[in-house]
Amino acid sequence: MPKPARYIQSAGGMNRVSNQVKHSHPIQRLLPIAALLAALAVACTANYGRLQRSNDVSKTFERYEVLADHAYYATGPAARPTAILAIHRSYTLKPGLWRSVDMTPELLSRLVDAMTDQLGFTPAILGGVIADPAGKQVGVWYSLYRRTTIRLEPENVIVVSLPTPDNDPFPMGGGRRPGMLR
């Protein structure tokens, strides 16, 4: 049974209003949702930094040079670290994942040598620049692994996740992990 017609009062008298609802094209209905998702994606990625490989940073660590304007941190066993961070003092590393290290050239020498001894060679150890979302250097990294997540929070707080191995973390070593026999 058809619905009864509706009428509205207007200056020119009574006008009939259609009972049919005009539907927009499905894509037009999805545009606001797509715009919202795109804005959220940009907002979420805007706070993430990145790790950029740097031979200069590798050489700085391998010469046991301590950067005066940086605070140092390490992870892994004290005698066999898996990574060393140096974060510029204008930033604060969020506590919890990394242990603070009062770095000296002698201690840096022991830590870097311990990392090298785990592999037997240095080319697989990655030195890199820790950059903010705009590409500005906020610290440096030296690790057996090349994967981490870097997030910047308000008030210059930086969060650096623990390093994780790639599928093939040591391509120069045939994909073998430290201590793995052929």
C-alpha cells in the first residue's frame, strides 16, 4: 500500500512533498569517511621519526668518540649489548626500555668491541642517525639490528623501541645469526 502524500504549507499554498528519498552516489557518501581516515593517518605518522643508515655515525662509534651533548643508553646484557643510543640532550628518552650509561671513551670502546665480538666483524653493525618527522637529527644509533620504532611525544620526549632483527639481519654474513654454525 502506497504511503499517503505529505504536504507542507508555503507562501504559495500547499505543496506536495515526495515520499521518495533522494540517495547520493555511494562514493559521495564515502568521501567524508575517506577524508577522515586520511587525516588520521597523517596525524598518526606525523609523530614518528626514522632511522637513517650513516657510515659517519658508524665510524664515530668505532673510533670510540663520545658526543658531549648527548645522553647515552644501551640495551641487551651489559657485557654484550645489542644496541647503543646517544640522544641529544634537548630531548628526553622515555624511561623503561633502555638503561642509562655514563659514557666514557673507555666504556664505549668495551661496548663496541663486545658488539663486534658477537659477530666477528663490524660491517653488519649498523650506525645511523635518529631523525624526527621533519628529518632533523635527534640522536644516533649503533646496533646489531636495523629495525626500531621512533616516536616523538610532546615536550621533546622520544620513545625508541628495542631493536629487532630483520628477516636477514646479517646479509654480509650469509644470513647467519651470531654464534650460528654453517
